[in-house]
Amino acid sequence: MNPVLTEHIEREAILRCQHGDKEAFRRVLDFHGDHLLRVAVLITRDRSLAEEAVQESLLAAWKKIRTFDANRELRPWLNRILINCIGMMQRRKRLPTTAVEDALPLADTGVGPEQSALNAETAAMLQSALRTLSVEHRTVLVLRFFNELTLPEIAESTGWRVGTVKSRLHRATAALRDAVAAGSASYSADFGGEVRS
């Protein structure tokens, strides 16, 4: 189980990392690792490539940790390194089209079998629709709806301007709606409404 890392404890761990403490870095990664892997699997659509991207990004984070401002939040910085690693992998044309079930951990939710079947069907439709989107569109949707980041947090995680994030989020939700509608005429996903900061 991941330890609870308060802002103060995380800041102290980062400062220790900046002085070469690998054990402190391991503690920080224990807290953020699962999040990074989920983001990577949803974007790359392949667990083994996602694991490789996370490993590369963590190695890069260790090498760059001395340049990190310990007064800032760590997760957006780690997200940005991860997204850059995935972008490099994409440019090398190494991202296949495969299932993303591994990114959605199974848990006992206490719902009945009928609701579970409906949830599984909905998840399958969304996964299928996500596969048709560009990496940029998957990235903005994953960060916004799966990780519930605000627009400024997405901008910090990706290096895009907030206006670019809004534009890509708008286009990505429209593309996802179209992909879901094309996949099933009887299914309508409601991602609508105004984009809120």
C-alpha cells in the first residue's frame, strides 16, 4: 500500500533526493508510481510500453531532480517528463494499437452483476473509442477526466498553454463523442457542457 505523502513530507523527501538520497526518491516514487503507470497505459494503449515509458521518465526525473523547485507540486512535473517520454516513443513509431484494460484496475465496488456488466460494456466502448484518438487527444482526456486535473495543471503537465489545453480538450471530447456514436448508435456518452477550469 502506498504511504500517505503530505505536502510537507514530500517536500522534505524531494530535498533529500536533491542531495542524492535514493531511498527518499524511492519513497516518492512509491507514492506516484501507480498514477504514472495508469496515465502511461491510457495514453500508449500498451502496458509493456507504458512500463518502459514510466521507467525512462523516472530515470530522467532522478537525473533532473536537482533542478526541481521543491516548493512546487511534484506530480505535474513527473507527468510532464512522462508525457515527453511518451512523445519521444511516438516519434520513434513504437506505439501500437492494443487494449488498455490494464489501466483500469479491477476492484470490488459493491455493485450487482447487472450494473457490473453495464459498467464493463461502457468501459469497453470508451476504450475502443479512445483507441481511435490521437496521442494528444488521449493525453488531454486522460489528464482531465481520469486524473481530474484542472486546466492549469494539464498545462503544467504537458507544457502546453492553457488556451491550447482548452482547444485540445474541446476537440478531443468532440472526437470521443463521435467515436462512441460511431461504435454504438444506442450509446450516448455525456461529456458535454462547458469546459471548466
